[in-house]
Amino acid sequence: MPTIAVVPGDGIGTEVIGEALRVLAAIAPDAQTEVFDLGAERYLRDGTTMPADVVRRFGSEFDAVLLGALGDPRVPSNVHAKDILLGSRFQLDLYINFRPCKLLDARYCPLKHATEADVDFVVFRENTEGLYTGVGGQFKRGTADEVAMEQEINTRKGVERIIRAAYAWARQNGKTRVCMSDKANAMRHGHDLWQRVHKEVAAEYPEIKSSHLYVDVLAMRLVQAPQDFEVIVTNNLFGDIITDIGAALQGGLGLASSGNINPGKAALFEPVHGSAPDIAGRGIANPFASILTVGMLLAYLGRPADEARIQKAVQRCLKDGQVTRELGGTLSSREATDAVLAAL
Ligand code: NAD
Ligand code: IPM
Ligand code: MN
């Protein structure tokens, strides 16, 4: 019986997770969920962002965490999101941000002539260091002489384990191409480390064709020739950016799912999108990203057949045009989920 901690969070996070939980209940009635009241509302109410015992419980008492989104215009510092989302990633050491980009129906791809087979790659985004650690500082803030520094952290351990995870996954899943992306031409210290570690790890996988692209060229190639890619591995910030390009290739943020994983230890699954304040509260957000995220979570818990069923059901809805407005449909979040449940 899987136990799942649920953090709906803010904005459309609460709406799409509500829908995703209906699908979870239908497909895995044995799953036990505990919903955590964490997010902007809680922070504004009592100042709590992420209690230490909750992060600890996420790692020790639950098989996985399902999260919606965090971010609220009433909290401009975004402190709660940093503590809850980045806090979970860092404290649970969820070093793999696994983000598949798979086109389920060609009509939603913005590229002319793209077929479903053309967009089918996964991104391994480093998730515990890079430019995200908050290391840095401000000096003479608010004066004409002010200085603001954001340090990029690249450790041998961190770089090696994400590159290794990408190659190991490629091998396990019968993939033949891995592309590492950095900006070593401009970032001579940290990204030189990526270059050296990549060469070492790639040498252990002679059957896999390894390649390298600077991230600017990767951004272009993803749009021009997504079919060239099977597995991409990159750092935290570049991974954030290119997976929004990947989301666009799939049909938008309403369809992109992700897992934050430390294999065998802890995992947190979430849609790639944010809290979308521009559409929050209207019941029109696309729930498919969160529903597909539930599939990914179940596969992680050893139920790949459930993931396949969920993916097929969502694909059926996409084919039938049973979709929310941003994809050209007329359905509300609830109606789109009803369509998935019917297809299941
Ligand atoms: P966003 O992903 O929330 O929205 C970007 C655009 O995509 C918006 O126009 C939105 O309406 C649309 N969109 C996103 N998800 C959608 C869905 N399911 N259905 C239909 N349309 C959808 O990004 P943003 O506007 O840059 O960020 C809003 C807030 O969310 C910020 O506070 C940001 O920090 C936060 N954020 C959180 C996460 C997370 O919790 N993992 C991820 C990204 C952004
Ligand atoms: C994501 C989000 C987060 C990130 C933000 C909310 C900090 O954009 O999960 O993609 O950049 O990792
Ligand atoms: Mn992002």
C-alpha cells in the first residue's frame, strides 16, 4: 500500500492536484495520502514555510511526495517556495530532476510537420547545486555602488552523479544517445569540470553515442531538430530553461511532468509548470501534467502498467480534443479529468 504525501501548494497547484488525486484514487485505490497545508496561505497566516519535521517525514514516512506548485503574488520574496520546493530538493538530496518530453499528439506541437516520434527525449537536470543554492550575497545594497553575487556551485560528486544517472538510464532503457550541455566556452571553471567528468563517465558507456552542445546551440537544436535527442544531461539552471522549451514541444506546460529523485531514498513528483496566477481560481487549468505526474509516481513505486494506462487515457483525450482552453478545447479542469477517468 503506497503512502503519498501531498502538497497542493498555491494557485492552480491546488486545482490540478485535486483533479490528479481523483485519478490516483481510481487507478490506485489502495494508495494512502496525507495532504500537507504548506504554501502561501499558510505562510501568510502563521509564518510557517517548511517545518523541519515535515521534510524529515517526507524522506522517512512516505513512499513519495506529490506537489502542485508554489508561488504567489502576495509573497514577492518567494521565500515559502524556496523553503518548501528547493528545501525538499536540497534536504532530501533529490539530485535527479527527471523531465521527459514526449509528444503524445502531433497536433499540439508548435513545430510544422513534427510527428510524435520526433519529440521523445528526457532531460536529466542536476537538482541540488548549480546557481540554485543561494550562496552569494549583496554588498552596499540600495546604493549606486551595490554588488550582488550569485555563486554557481559545481562539485565533482554532484556533476558525476547526475551524468552517471543519465547514462545509466539510457543503458537501462535501450537509448543510444546522450547529450551533455553546458557553457564551458564562457564558464571556464565550473563547466570545465562538467567537460572532464562527462568524458570520464561516457568512456564507461562505449555503446552509447555521447555528444556535447553548448546550451545556446542546444536551445536552437531542440526547436530545429528535436528528433536528434534521446537523453540530455545538464545543470540546474540550464535544465530549468530547456525543459520549458521541452514542455512547449509537447504542447505546453499543461502537459509536462517531472520527478525529483534520489534513487532508493526519496522522491517528489510535480508538474513542470508553476502556480499560474494569471488563470488561478477559475477552474480552467490543464490537469493533464499533474495526472501524468501521478503516472510517473506510480511507475517509480513499481507500477509501470498504471503509468502506461494513465498515459494512454490522456492520449485518448488529446486525440479526441477533450482538452482545456489553452489547447484549443472548451473543458474545465474537472471536465478534462472526467474525460481521463472515462478513458481509463
Ligand atoms: P507558470 O508555469 O505558472 O505559468 C506560465 C504560463 O503557462 C502562464 O501563462 C500560465 O497560465 C500557463 N500555464 C502553466 N500551467 C498551466 C496549466 N496547467 N494549464 C494551463 N496553462 C498553464 O510560470 P510563471 O507564471 O512564470 O510563474 C508563476 C509562479 O509559479 C511564480 O511564483 C513561479 O516562481 C512559480 N513556479 C513554481 C513552480 C513549481 O512550484 N515547481 C514552477 C514554475 C514556476
Ligand atoms: C521548476 C521551477 C522552479 C525551478 C522554481 C519555482 C524555483 O521553475 O521546478 O521548474 O526553477 O526549479
Ligand atoms: Mn521551471
